[in-house]
Amino acid sequence: MTFRPYTVARWGVYLAVAAAVMSAWLGQRAGASLDFVLLRGVFVFVVIAGLGFGAEAVLTVGFVPPAPRPTPSLPAEEQSDE
């Protein structure tokens, strides 16, 4: 599957904004002070945006394991002695 560059990160930021707004709204409805609500929203945004950028990094890094090295074969004279 091929994504356009930064697709997962962009959707991660959208999700982070939505989660931060929802967290702030729920905190405000629960009676928290404005500074605590903003701090909580920023914390939620940073955590979820970090997860989005991390997922983007994992999906775009093309890790190719090194090919196994061939084992040297023994010369024909040594193989016949065994």
C-alpha cells in the first residue's frame, strides 16, 4: 500500500486536534479551571500528534534486511577426505 507523503501524519494531527478539543470541552464541563483545561488539551494534542508522526516514520522508512552472505564451499579435494 502506498500513501502520499505525510498522509498518516496529517490525519494524526487532525485526530490530535479533535481529541484535544474534546478533552478541553469535557474538562470545562467537569468544572476545571481554564488554565488546567488548556494544559490538558495541549498535553493530549502533543501525545497524539507524536503518535501520528511516529506512525508516519515507521510506515515510510523502507528497512531492507541485508542479504545473507554465501558460505564458502570447501575445495573438491577436502570434501572427498570426509
